[in-house]
Amino acid sequence: MKYLVGYPHGCVEQTVSKLFPQLYFEDLAKLVAPEMYRSNNPVYYVKEGIRKIESMQLYDGSIAYWQGGTESNWWGSVYAAHFLVEAKKAGFNVSENVLNRLMKYLSQKAKEQSTFDYVTYLSTGRTIKKIANKEIIYSLYVLAMAEQGDIATMNYYKARPHLVSEDMRYLLAGSYALMGRWNAYYEIVPNAFTPERTDRLTGGSFDSDIRANAIMLNVLLQVEPANKQIPQIIKYLTQNADRMYSTQERSFAFLALGKAASLNADANVVVDILVDGKSINKFSGKDLTVTDSKLNAANISLKASGNGEVYYFWSAEGVKVNDKVKEEDSNMRIRRSYYSYNTGRLIPDKGFYQGELIVCKIELTGFDRNAENIIITDLIPAGFEIENPRLNPATELKWVSKNPMNVQYMDIRDDRLLLFTNLVRNQTKEFYYLLRVVNQGTYQLPVIGAEAMYDQEYHSYHGAGVVKVLQRLGE
């Protein structure tokens, strides 16, 4: 949860993934990430998140992928609608106009009958089959939640189960349950849990096996919390927690596990917290936070008594001494070089002059696979400032790229430049921006990094070193 609440980027999917935990588990959010709420509480951030999502609505009712952008993501729009419906039910003020236009968009898209090639892994091996876009079934579920269920379209997929993946069967069944049609629910929902195994997607519906199984658990906890499959799915998710990477996986898994934990609200468990064998505190039903210096470098044990289940987490923070980022290329390569703006010469030795204007060239190379939603993070050295994040194509720089990077969104901060783009297989894309060398001295040069936000197999880190800024020329 702390990862979600503190996630630093803000496309529509990531924005909603940060908001859902704060909507459902306000007290827990303050407990696990107190530094986020020194000036405001989760209610404030939920309200601000609602306003942000509303401001991202496009002409057709969908939600833009990036704030200020003109392109939407279907799954992101359904996900945002899911949140807004839940927020409205929780008593938050949601624009009726925005919600109605968004629901109209979902209703229209759900009728498309579009399909795609879906990869799943069975006991017989890897299988590819045509199924309905997962966004369709998710749209039907959210429409049912909003009391605008589309029975005709639901019946179409109920009669064609070969078009529905295992996780979407739960969503389709849940749609019927939300509309009070329990006979149809029991006809569709599987009688036993079989883990859904599929490929991880870097874009589109952001699919993965963790997310798929977490959705199944969410549906059961929503409509049939006594279902016998629930403990099995919880066990599967907890055993695979170390593979949770993306905000989608963490959000759906946390929401499901959080709902499951709330079912144990009547537990009467008492837990003694022992440090080196001595009790320093006791849990007896109310949320407890222990931040004692005695915990440092000690043996900590928990001794429980009573009936029921309770959950705990621990967090350690600090800066490692002489810790270095491992420089490597996995499925892509990121490189950075500097040039003099005035002379066009490459600056290979990382030696600069105070007041000098330099051009930073960023090159992103794809290997043998495409990937979406790549974030490039270029941390600049202390003593440097970003002068101009974009070079005008008319600039008289001889190396202005013939292969410009398609930057979908750019975030300029005091100490870094963030670029969001896609990876193109077997191609190198380039981006240029200007830096001003401000202060004399010797500074650490952090690595430049690139990674897929939804698949950790795609990453590249390179270029750590030291830069020296000498006295201004002529002085």
C-alpha cells in the first residue's frame, strides 16, 4: 500500500491505483504512509483525485491517459469509472455530467464485440485463442455497479463462454449478481479455483496473471464473501507476492486482500511484540504502530493468542553507504551524451565550464520486442539546471535527430527530466534537451535509467560517474 500511495507518476491508471486504497482503507493508509499525510488526510487526496480525473475527460466521454493529453486508454477509462462509482457510493461529490458521459462511453464500447489473441498457459502448454477484449467484460461489471447493467450484451457473452477468459468469467458472473440475477451468476462462476496464467502486458489492459487472479478474488469478496474459493485465491496471491510489480497488480491484489482481512474484524487475537525476548508492546484489537529504537539490529518475534487472524507489516528506511546502481541492459538500452551547444563538439570527459550551455542527447534502443509505457529518468548533477526541455526543430544543431523519440508525456522537475514513451524493436530513438552549467565544483553524475512501468524485465541503467565544473572561460 505504501508503494501505491507514494507512487510518483500520474497517468490515469496510476492515479486511480493511488486513490483506491485511500478510498477503502483511509485509516490503514495513514498508518503505513504517515509521511504522506503530514499536511492533509486521505479524504483530501481522494477529493483532489476525483477533480483530476474529471479534468481528464475527453470529448467522447473517455478519460485521457495523461492529464492534458488527447489519447485515452480503454482499460484506464473503465478503471477510472470503477473508482468514481465507488467514490460516489462512499459519499464523495462526483460530477453527474462527467459520470454520465463516461458511462455512455463504456456502454457504447461494450457493444463492440472486439476480440484479440489471448495467451494462456494450461497443463498442455502455451495456448493462443481469440477472446473478447477484457475491457468489454470489465465495462459490463462497472455498468452493473452503477445500476446501468446491459443485460443484452451480458447474455451475448454468457452464451459464448469461449470468448471469455477465466478471470473475466468472474467479472461477468459478478455483473449478474450485482443486478440480482443469481441463477445466471451460479451458472457462470467456476465451481473451483484454477489460477489464470497469462503473459504480462506493458500496455493495453495491463494484464498479468497476478492481476487476473486478484480480480477474481475481488469479485467473490464483493458479491459472495462466503465462497469456498476465497481462501485458495488468497493463498495463491500471498505465495506470489514477490512477483507483484506494477501498480495494477498491487492495487487489485491489495484491495482484495484488504477486503479479505476486514472479514476478520471480529477476531479476538492478542499479539505480544518481543524484542530480544522482552515484551515492548501488545496488540489487542486496535491498529498499532511501533517505532522504537530498540527494534534496530534486534531479534523481533510476535507471540499470538486467541482466535482469528491479524496482519502485520514492517518497514525499514535508510540510505546504503556506497551503494551503487547496477548498470545493465535488459531488453533495451539507454544512453546519454553531452555536447557543447556553441561548438557542437562531444564532451567525452565530463569536464564542463561554469555558465556553459550544453545539449544532452538521450538514445533509447529496443532489442527484439516492442514495449509500451517506458519511463526514462535522467537525474541531472547538482550544479546543473534544465534550461529548455525541448529543442525547437528549427534550431541550427547539426545533430537534430532524424529518428525523434515519440514523447507521450514529459515531467520536468528541479533535479530530473522524466520522459514517457514506447519502445520500438530494433530501432534507436533520440531526444535532445538543453542544460545550463551553473556552479563550479565536482559533482556525482547519477545513472540515466529506463524501465517499463508494467514489466520489470524491460530496464536499462547506464552512465554513472563524476563531472567537474571549472571556472568560466576567460576568467
